[in-house]
Amino acid sequence: MIAEANVINLGAQRQSPLIYSTDPLRRSPTAMMLQAQKLMANVAEDALPVATSKFVGWTFSEKPETGTAISAVRVSWPANSYTATWSAQEKRWLLSHGDSANLAASGVRLGPTTFVIQLVSITDSIYRDKVGGVTPFSETIGTGKGFILRDGLAISANWSRPTGEQGTTWKTEAGDEIKFAAGQVWIALTDKTPIFTPVAIANNEDATPPSAK
């Protein structure tokens, strides 16, 4: 499949194991982490072509126009879960993997300014490992629902991606474009409705209340 695609295979079978490290904060088989700088050094040494990222259609704004104030959200899969907790001080969603803080090698807590939860159909793919484990397939072409989390708010959203050559657009239930916060954008593909921890706006110190339209 990879050989037939318009990409160059730089997978583990063709690279030195030195481009990978084991994250001590994760459990196998999700503990193997790619050392991107080492891989890109190999790419440069071999003078391989590198594609540039394409515009995906997202736009950004300073403040959202709608949303419900929340303090945290939990996103789950059969074998894993993530919790994102809003930090007003850092103005981003701080991530926890399972019950542990999700940390970079530097010790900095990982977390985006915009956290996208995209509800999709997840089925078995044609790929299996040697012990029978199945790689899931997430259907991201079509339409569906989800949530955009930014500025301490959860915005109920509809997503649309007509073809694989197009980006995914996000709109409110009323049909208005949802703009993201400047900074990192993380996307979680799941078929399970996330669990939100709401806050009372009057007593909330960690979320920005939605402005009236």
C-alpha cells in the first residue's frame, strides 16, 4: 500500500532504530516515539524531496462568539483516554494521558490552544500486526459532528470534508464558521461522545464566558 502511494517509505523497516526512543511515561505499544530531527537529517543526507504543508481552510480569531464554559473534557477510546483541562494562566488545554500528565521530554506539559474533537466512524482497517491486533480506520471524509474547544469554551460544531483533496471545515449549528485560537491545534478522532466537566460562569476563574451575538 505504501509502495503504491505517492510518498517515500521512511518507516521503521527502512530506518535505523536510532530514530526512535521509548517514552518512559507511556506503556507499550504506544511508547515508541519518533525522533523527527534525526529522521529529517537522514532525509537531507539522501536529498529526498519534502512536500510543504497545504492550507487546510482554518481561520483564526482572538475571541469566540459562542460556546459553553467548561473546566475539562475526557476523550476515550477502547484502550486509551485523554483529559484536557483548561488553564486560564497558560491559555491552553493541558493534556493528561490516562491519569498522568502528558509531558514532553523537556518536562513541559503538552497542550494546544485549540482542541478539536471530531466524531467519526471508526472501523477495522485491512492492517493487522503479527499477533492479530487490528489498526482502526477513521472515516474523515463526509460530514459529522464534533466540538471545538478554545478559550475555556466548548463549541458544538458540524464538520464537512467532501473529498480527500479538500480540508475539513467547521461550522456552528447555525451555519457560521468557527474560528480557532492562534497557536497549536490538536485533533482527536473518536466515535465516543466526550465527557465534559461544566463550570458555573459566575464562579468560573478558568474560562472566558461566551460573548453575546
